[in-house]
Amino acid sequence: NAGVTQTPKFQVLKTGQSMTLQCAQDMNHNSMYWYRQDPGMGLRLIYYSASEGTTDKGEVPNGYNVSRLNKREFSLRLESAAPSQTSVYFCASSEAGRTQYFGPGTRLLVL
Amino acid sequence: DAKTTQPPSMDCAEGRAANLPCNHSTISGNEYVYWYRQIHSQGPQYIIHGLKNNETNEMASLIITEDRKSSTLILPHATLRDTAVYYCIVRGENTDKLIFGTGTRLQVFP
């Protein structure tokens, strides 16, 4: 039981490049989330998915897109990366209204 | 969701109890108090949560005041591995969203 896994662990991009961050959970949770964390700050919600086939914007959705591929997987895409998107990205999952469990994070540097 | 206020940092001697306070004076009746911690940029780790009653698990105890306007997370015997940023979060009953503040940086020293 791996919980929440994220790939890649680290990534360096040039401004304007695109990439997809992958997240998978093996806890059969319906809800999944993407957060970003900037240095010295708490986490901020980017997008979330309450169930397979549904997604909703969080606090800071601009510049991102998401796909809930199936119940296990929730991906985050940066179409045209900007230096302001340099951050650590965390994925989480939960049952509705229950405790969220977080992945180990993806560290992204945009030059 | 109600906002929380926590001290930015605290120190605790190893083996002693760490008491981390949190104010949530605007909390409403159906909102839960959650505590997470984040050890050195790892993913946040769930610790405990409660609504009205005090709660205890293998990691910690949560004491919620009778008026629910504040709470205290207690780590009964702090170890060096408890050094982390601790987040107090108020979550509504009908939402899955967690609003993270900047938390309390707890430093446990030998």
C-alpha cells in the first residue's frame, strides 16, 4: 500500500515549456487535490476533483489544467511554464469529508 | 471557513510535552479542527482532528476549549523527529477544502 505517489520528484523547465505532473493513489479515494507550496508559505489549493470525471478550481488555478484520468490518477499540466510557477507541488486524496493524505511532492524549477 | 492564528515558532526540550496553541475565534458549529505537520518539506502528515470533544491518538492529544474558539495540540513526549511545521486548520463539515496558514515551526532541542 503505497498511499499517494507523485512523479517526477524533481523537474527543471525553461520558460514556455510544458509538462505534466502525475499523481496516483491506491486507497480507493473519490477525492483528489493539487496544491502548491511556495517558500515559507502554507499550501494553496490549485484544483480538486470530488469524483472521477469532475474537476473544480481551487484558490490559484491560473496557468494550470487538470485531468482526472480515472479513480486512481489525477494529473496537473502546465501548458506554458513561467518562473512564477516555481514551487513544490503536492497531490492529496481523501474520501469525501474525511482526512486528506498527501504525496511526497514534486519540486519544480522554471528558469 | 474560519481563519486560524498560530504563533510562528516555538521551542521544546526533548522528552518534554509540546503544547501548540491555535486560535479560531470565528469557528462555526459544524467546523472541525484539524492538525497536520510538515517535516522538512515532505508532504503534510495528518495528526488529529476534533469537533467538540477532546481527542487522543497514538501521535497526540487535541484539547478544544468549551467555547471552541481555541485549541491546543499536545505532543506528550517530544522527540527530535517531531521538529516540523504544525498547521492548525478549520474545515467545514460540507467541504473537502483545507486552507493552510503559515503554521507554527516547532524546534525540539536535545
